[in-house]
Amino acid sequence: MKVFFTYLLVGFLWLLHWLPLPLLRALGRGLGRLLYALGRERRKVALINLRLCFPDKTEAEREDIARRHFVAFAQAVLDRTLGWWASKERLERIIRIHGTENLTDPQGRPVILLTPHFVGLDAGGTVVSMHVVGCSVFSMQKNPVLNKLLYDGRMRFNKAVLLSRQDGMRKIVKAMKDGHPFYYLPDMDFGPNESIFVPFFGVQAATIPALSRLVRLTGARVVPVICRQSPDGYDIEVMPPWENFPGESVEADTEFMNQFIESQVLRMPEQYFWLHKRFKTRPPGEQRFYK
């Protein structure tokens, strides 16, 4: 029965991809406002995150960012139907990518496409896959219908190398050395195992130091990919590779990464993924923020 209802949901989502983008975005706007009104738990998480990261803003200002984030998030969710089913020609009109020359290294070195958690990251992954055969981490879903939908969506335009988090770093390194740029999402709290604490907006945040370790192991160049949702689609900015990275230590590199992400969040705070419990893991002795 559960699978049957999932098929109904997928059928409904398939119908949505035929809508003009302005109408799809209007539906997303309504959905986002509804989620903000009804999603008490996630609304609380977002407001706690914003309070920690922007203590100088008023409560009204933080609530405004949270409301706009729920809308942007809901619109991005509905926009994913385009990535799954819209034609390549339509996607190229809606998702505009800048800096494609940075997707590969002219000297053949491995490339890490550092992509913070903005609402447009799936749109970014779609358009990047039109230009390079990359690799990324794929989280298996318990629902087989949704799992196939998400998997097939990642594989639409080429045979990307999809790895599970359980595969570990060895397979990621091999894929990178085989010439597959690594589409890496660095900024989530995966618990205390293998994490280190570095500041994020002045708050100690459990952060996986994989970026520094991968660069030190492979000699890869770090290429930031910033995915911005715009009224008429998405603009994906593939930045030039970082210079003088890695630095003096893994800890310094990881702090530098968080500082860079902060700088991008300030450009579009409503589009950062505030629904995640980014500060869930605390240093020993510190109180928990999400109660």
C-alpha cells in the first residue's frame, strides 16, 4: 500500500514538471508558507540556527529570513521535477551555469566541486552533470520507488559515479584519480565520529575535515560551486580554484572552508539550508541547542 501511494505521488510530481516555471514557483510559494505555518519543529530549528548565526539581527528580521527560506526550499523541491523529467533544452534555459572552464583542471589534477547547502544545489548537480561525468555521495532511501527516482535523476545525462557514505574515502579517491570531479557537500553535522569542532558564524560546529584530507591525499584543486535560486530559474557560479590550499593544518583548512561558506551565506541568507540541525553535536560540557 505504501508503494502504491508513492507511485501516486510520483505521478503527481511528473504532472508538475509540465507547468510553466512561474506557475510552479507560485505553487512552491504557497507550499512554503504552509510548511512554515504548520512545520513547528523545523521552524523552531531554523529560528534557533538563525539566532545563533545572526545574534545582531532582531527576532523579526530572523523570522523574515526563515519565512523566505521555507518558500525558497519548497520552490526548490518542486523545481526538482524539472531536473527529473524536463528536456535538456528547457533545463539549459532555466539553469544557467557560469565558469564551466573551472570544472576540470588543465593539468589533469583531480577536482573537488565544493557545493554548500543552498536550496539550488540539486539544480547545480543537474547542470554540472551536463558538462562533466562527476562522482558524488548518494544516500540510499528506504522507499524503493523514491530511491529509483532519485538515482535515475542523478544519472539522466551521463553515467555518474554514485557512492554511498559507507564506501568511505578510498572509493572517492579512486573516482577522483580516474578523472571524475567530486561534487562535495561539506556542511552538515554527521555526529562526533571523525568530526572536528571549528567555528561557523562564531559557534563551534562539528565539521567533517574531509576536504583538507582529500586535497592532501590527491593534490586536488578545490573549485567552489555556488547555486543561487533566481526568480526565473537558477544561476550556478563555478568559481576559480582556491589558491594556497591546503594550508598549515587540517584544522586551519576546515576553519577556512567554514569562513568561505559564511561569506556565501551572507550573500543570500534565505537560501541556506537552515532546517538542518547544524549545531546538534556539541563539545563536551556544552549545552544542547535543540531541545
